[in-house]
Amino acid sequence: MSVHAVIFFYLLGISFIIANKDQNHRNNLRDILTLLLIGMVLVIFSGYFFSATSLYGHSTEILVSFQTFICMCLLTFANFVRGIYGGIFSLFLGFGIGSYTARVALPWAIVGPFAIISAINYFSTPSGISQEIQIALSATLLSLMFFFIILWLSNKISHLEDNLQKLALTDEMTGLYNHRAFSILGKHVFLDSLRNDTNMILLYFDLDGLKKINDTLGHQIGSEMIIEFANLLKANFRRNETIARIGGDEFVVLSKKNEIDAALIRLADAIKAANCKSNKPYKISYSQGKIIGKAKDFASLDDLLTQADALMYENKKQKKLKS
């Protein structure tokens, strides 16, 4: 048996012995041993791939046969899989950006250098290209490969981050901004009003009778009502106005424009038309609170929201008294 194989099986045995231990330092040692095993397999593979016999043995006494090499590959893979649920290799099973990056980059990092250097050897041998030029070309192509990998992964990661940000700031049911997004965007509007001494307008909406609809018709019908009202808000207010669902049946619209009354009229007309045409078992009705003022008149964005909420409940109370 070759020295390579003896060392390999010695390291593999140690890795198997400590594989079932839960201590962190043992997991770290197992990961190091697995990396050494992977390194040995790659060295022997390089010897076969590039006909570098010194890497896998000149004579029968020290030769790593191809059959032995295949066994080493399978055992290394098995050892890798055994440790994949703990330690550094657990990264490959995750769902985060780092795990995605690792899964995409690993094949390129392993196969790429072999493919590039073998291609250079293939084209340079018959043409008599010097060793110095081969080395220079290898370095250049490897640099280009890693540059491409970094560029491609950066774009993928940026796309993933955009999706994650959208998920974090969007209300899943309606597609409107959620409370977190309203807090972030609202603070920008609040600070802009504070700096420029300009007005801002906050509308606070609350759907009437949603609890009764949920109790009598079911939550599915209640959800349909919420979605329909959200779509009407999107259709009748401008894109540059912050429209958010901040609670179960509570919505807000924050604007820096003074033409908000026209949008309110459009919304009322659209809801009236929807209620007349719709054959659904509910009629959309809402209470609203409206505040116009400058940021300096309020302690914070939350204070503005609280006052608009109070006006909305006053409007709801008046509607109940009239009915």
C-alpha cells in the first residue's frame, strides 16, 4: 500500500472515531481532517489528470491505483456527508445568502482551475508555447474566472437581498407596505417636513364591521374585503404616496402633497361603485382620520399616527351614533 493511502486511511479512521462526539473542539478537528482528506484526493486527482506521476506514485510499492483512488473519493464524500449537519460544512445546507453562495461557487472553484490549465496545455503543446507564457496565461485565465464568479455571485446576492428586503417590507396579503416599511419611509417624510418646514398629510383608515364579517361569513371573506380595499387604495392614490397596512383592518396613507382631498373623493366614488356592482356578501365601509400639519408640531411620527388614530375612532363613533 502506498504512503498516500496509509496517511489517507489513518486520517479517515481518526475522523470516524470522533464523528459521533458533540463537543465543538471535536467538530473542529473533524472538519480539519475532512479538509485534509479532500486535499489529498485533489492532489492525487491532479496527478492522474495532468500525468504527474510523482503525485500518485512511480512504482508499484508507492502507487495509488485508480481503483484505490475511486474508493478514497467515495470515502471522502461519505465522511463529508457525515459531518455536514455540524461544523463549517453545515453552511452548504442553509437557506441564507452565504449558503447559496457556497453551493454556487464550490463547483467553479474545484473544476475551473483544472479546466483552464488543461485547455492551456492542450493548445500550447503542439504550438510550442514556452512554459513562462503558459504560466502567464494560466494566471490570467484564473483571474478572469474568479472575477466572473465574484461578479456573477454579487449580482445574484444583490437580487436575493432585494427580494428579502421586499419580503421584509411588504404586507403578504395585500402587497402594500407593512408597519415596518411605514415606520422607515414615514421617518423620511417626517424629517423632510422638519428640514423644509412643509406640510405632510396622514390619512388613517379602519374598515367598519370586519369583525362581524369574520364571525358570520368567515375569515376568507374578511380577507377578500381587506384585499379589495387595499387595491382601491392603490388605484386611487399616487405611487409616490406611502400606502401601508399597519394592522388587521387598519391602513394609512402618508403624503407630502396637498391634493389629497381629490384622492379621497376618487376613493369614495370607487368604493360606492364597487358596492353597487359587486355581488359579494359584504359592502365596504370605512372610518377615517385625517391630519395635516408640519413635523415641528408633533413629537414624533408615532405622535402623528396616534393623533390620526384618535380622529379615526372619533369618526367611527359619530357614524355609530348616526346609525
